[in-house]
Amino acid sequence: MRYWFIRKFMGDNKMFREGISDIAIMQLFHFRRSMSVVMLAGVMILAQAGCGVSYVAKNQLTPGQSFRDELASGGQGPEMVVIPAGRFRMGCVSGRDCGDDETPVHEVSIAEPFAISKYEVTRSEFGRFVAQAGYRTTAERGRGCYVWEGSEGIEKSSARWNNLGFDQSDTHPVVCVSWDDAVAYVEWLSSGTGVSYRLPSEAEWEYAARSGSTTKYHFGDDESQLCRYANHADRSTDLPWRNESCSDGVGERTAEVGSYQPNSFGLHDMHGNVWEWVQDCWNDSYVGAPSDGSAWISGDCGSRILRGGSWFSVVPWVLRAADRDRTATGYRSGSLGFRVTRTLTP
Ligand SMILES: [Ca+2]
Ligand SMILES: [Ca+2]
């Protein structure tokens, strides 16, 4: 069924090359199913890398340094890495083999260092929020989550962040979380730590993912190397669009965060594992985009941007640092999670 569907709705590889993602496939599955139904009927404390050092002033944080903030209610927030201020060219820097939405290439200047989580937010980190805040996710308040079951993507009413079609440990990335859920998490984290957490802006995300590189991936352009750096649809999956040039042995599922090599900023899984929500509203090109690293919060704000591709992603194309995708703020799927950013001024 899946192969039929892919051929029927997705066409040939040219369509894949133009950036059709697993999110788009999930949505097309949903569309087909919908049509079938119609037809049928406070305190700032920083701890340096677990060393328990309380309050590290902004000017003591140096790029590359990692830290965790203490939660007033107990425990710690995600491990954060300090990213240097700097400038970079955002979008289709190669000038070819890109989507139109990655143009025009534009220079972005990030004036202040900021911190971004070293890994995607994990199940245990999200679970602490759910337990402490009594939060119910979009999936739990609605119709569940889009997951792959057998050969089909379905909206499964029982699927949620802690009940997927595949096993996850506490250190796997949380998935089946909507943009609204991710925002609720960063608001809780800000409240619990007394410092300002948020989702990354799209520019911060690409700057962090590139980590100084101008290639497709932070390590270069060679897709046979992807299995060292990114959990994606490789030869260990049965997915028809898989990357035939390598295998990571993981199969069709998330991997523990940090299982693959980091980029030069020390960040893991910027390519692959799970798609990551960012703050920005959808705009179909960079005409009028901010150049100061801030989020673009005008345009289609009912849809927010996703970055980095996932374990399920359609050909390595969508794993690229410049690739962009978007979906509705209430959407949730088994390949979509997030990471967090922290402003270094309280
Ligand atoms: Ca994989
Ligand atoms: Ca990722």
C-alpha cells in the first residue's frame, strides 16, 4: 500500500528531490483517509556540566561551554551549549540543488552568544514537565498522533509521546509533540529556572547546524558518511527512498540522542533523528527575512517551520542544513520533536 501511495501521490524521485518530506507524506496519508471518510460519510542558577557551580555570569560563559540550569522544583534542565556570536550566509549557499524556499541567500548576523541544547529534548526531560505541570499534550487532548504502523501512516488515537509504535528509552527524543506542546515546555522551563528559554529561531537553528560549514551537511557533502552523523532512512530501513550508501543498523525508529557524531559546535542530531520545531512562521522564500538572527513571526503563523529531517526522511535531501519544511502548529508525528534555546541574559 505504501509503495502504491508513494508512487501515486509522490511521483518519481524528482518530487523527492524537491523536498517532499515525511511530514508531507503523513499529511497526504491523512488527506487520503479524510477523503475516504467523506466518501463513506524565578531563580537563576547555572550548573556547569553537572559540577554544581551556582550562577555563572554571562561573561563567564564561553563558546563551547556546556551547562545545565537547576529547576526550582528539583532536577535540571537540558544540557546546553554556548554558541558564539557570528555571521553566516543562510539558505542555498551552493547555488544549486536547493528548494526555492531556501532563496535568496542572505547574510545573518547574530550579535550575542546564545545557548542551544546539545541534544533534542528527551523523553525523560519532557516527562518531568508533564509530571510537574500536569500537562496534557495535543495528542492526548485530540486524536492522538501520526505514526507508521505496518506499511501505512495513520492518525492513531492511542499514540502519544509515551506510547509509540516503537520502543523508546528515557534518552530517546520526545516525539508526537505539537508546536504548542513545545512552546508549553519552554515556558515551563523558563518559569522553573528563572531564565529565558524558547524555541530556536530558524536562523539560529541553521547557524547552529552549519557550525561554520557551507556544505550540505556540517561534515561535507558525501551522503555515504551520513550514517556516522545522522539517524536517517538508511539501508537498515525498508523505506523505498532510503539512502543505499550506508547503514547505521537502527532501522525505522528514533535513536538515543547523541548516538551519532556531533558537529563542530558539539551539537548532536542537527541532521536527522527527529525533525525539530523552530519558532518561525512559514514564508515561502527569504524575501523580507530578518537578518539579525531573530525569529520571523509574520507570514503564515498557523504553520511553523521544521528543520533537520528525521529517521524516516525521504532521501538525504531533507537532512541538509538549508532544507526547510513546515506544518500546522497542532500537528504531531512520530518523527517530530524539538530542541531548546536559551538567551544568555536573564
Ligand atoms: Ca537510521
Ligand atoms: Ca534532529
